Amino acid sequence: MKRIYLDHNATTPIAPEALAAMLPYLTEEFGNASSIHAYGQNARGAVERARSSVAALVGARAAEIMFTSGGTESNNHAILGASAAAPGKTRHVITSAIEHVAVLDPCRALAKSGIDLTVLSVDRDGIVNPEDVRSAIRPETVLITLMLANNEIGTIQPIAEIGKIAAEMGIALHTDAVQAAGKIPIEVDKLGVDLLSISAHKFGGPKGVGALYIRKGTQLGPLMYGGHSERDRRPGTEDVAAIAGMGKAAEIALAGMREESERVRGLRDRLEQGLLGRVPHSWVNGAREPRVPNTANLTFPFIEGEAMVIALDLKGIACSTGAACSSGALEPSHVLMALGLAPEDARATLRLSLGHQTTEEEIGFALETIPPVIERLRQLSPTYKKPAIA
């Protein structure tokens, strides 16, 4: 069976160059990067080269990059660490209703511990109004955490504008850039962020490694104790192979970003427009622009998203209903609900996310395959209003 992969927001295939960069540190170059002998120093060199490459991907300095186990740890460290390091007993954190659970859950944990939490709403396009951020700020506000690009709908938030507000008020700003890194240009100074999270497996690197950008001078408490790795910020022996793979993936993503973004955007638009033209009663969720170039989120009413995913998988198309971290959840997507969709429509949604390996031929196959699958499922649905027979 012909199989195509349209779930790159869940994870991406590892780039061959990234895998090649990892292999020496899984075999003969096995040293601990904290050791002072030659084995250790060879490993340390790999870590620091990768740190420079990851820093370049987000426009930062190498010393401002801390390696982590992935986007979830980076988000948790930014949110919990910044809150813990802030002075004063009364603290307040601002976030939005469409954040990934790796942001929302640590924010909720802070709320349970007594820290005040404000969750901002978004408009129908999934955009946070910067003036709503300004209005939510209080004297005791210690952190604003808002994602750069949404993992389900691809919408890009006005982080640079919010960054100016945060700087004006002297408040730390964190952004979850996991779905943005490698897809759109990122420069931390232009965004005005103090903390920024990324994950390697979203742009052709291995799973299990990520990074947190920490602007020089930003106060950040530790999540763990027990060592002096990562400039005393994160104890534990570095996963040198994974870090080397992340560094190489960052280099590749940065070098080809402009051309690849345009190519993938063209494929995404062809897929999206083709489905809208061939499937009645369907629509795109979130802003068409600004949006990361690879993501399309479409609602096809009268059928369950899970049924679509299973039926399409049987036809050779891998896609999702939303965040992979929430797959299997019975509740409709909190992102789509925040946009104002009815629960039944939020459940009738597909996320199609393209990547480096996606081709014109695959988009053609998807356009031939998806519409009849949806029509067949609708004919089986008791809620579908079938066309009247003449």
C-alpha cells in the first residue's frame, strides 16, 4: 500500500545528516562531556558545537542555550523556574487558552500552589490581543507565557508586540516555539522574549532532546538538583549523541528554511483549497495568515475525527485530530473550543501537517483519497443531512 505521512506536527523523520552526526557518540566517541580527559573533551566539543548551531536557529548566543529532554521540560523549567525565582510572596502569571498542555499544566500547578493565574481568551482566528495582555498585567505579575505558533491550527501570535509590552512593564516573557522552530525565522531579540522553548524532533532531529533559550540576566530557579551540568542550570550527564543530532538538524533547518517554507506552503495551500472545493460543509480553523507554512486544520462536520483518522490510515494516509500528546482524549480540542467551535464540530476536525518529505504526488494522492472517505463516513452518520432524492 502507498503510505504518506501528514502528521509532521506530531514528529518528523530524523534527517539522515542528523543521524550521521549522532553515530560517533553512540560508538567510539562515548565519553562523558564533563570529563577532563580526551574522551570527555571530544564529547564536550560536540555539545558546544551543537549549542552554537541551536543558538543560531533562534538568533541567540550560545551561552544562552540550555539543553533539555524536549519541549515539555523546557516549558516546565521556564514557567516553574521563572515563577520560583521571582521576588515577593504574591505572584501572578498570564497565559492563553490555546497553549499546549505542556504550558497549561505547569500553569495550573502554579495556580494550585497559590499563584494567581490569568488565562486569556483568543479571537475566532486564534489570536491573542496584545492589549488584553496589557490589561491583564498587575503589579505582582512575574511571567507571561504565550506560544509563538499553535500546534493544532498553526496560528502565529504577535509575540514581538507583546514583547514590547512585557519589556515596558519589566515582566519576563516566555514563548513556546516548539512548532515554530525550523519553519519560520526566529530572532529572540526581535521577539523580545526572555525564555524560548524548542524541541529537536519537530525539525528533523532526534526525540528526547530540546533546548531552552534563557536571556542573559533572566532569573530562573532549578527544576532538579544534583550536579553542575549546563552551567549549573540542569544536572545530569548530557546525551551527547542526541545533542549532536539536534545541532545538525538545526543547521539544516536554518540553511534551507526560506526555500523549504515556500515549497511546503504551496503544497499546504493546494491541499487545503482542494479539500474545501471537493468536500461540502467544510472550513479551515484559525487564521490563514499569519500561520506556519505546513499546517492545515479543517473541520468536516457530521463525523468524528477519530473515525476519519482510522479510515484514512487504512487508506495509507497518516494524520491526526490535533495534538499527539492529547490523542485518545475524550474531550474535544481545547484549542478549537477556545476559537468558539461547538463541541461536535471540534470533534469533527483533522490536522494535516506537511514536512520536508511531502511531495506534489503525495498531495495529489491525498486529494483523491480524503474526499470519498469523508463522504462514506458521512453517509453512515445519523446526523448527516443527506441530499434529497429528486
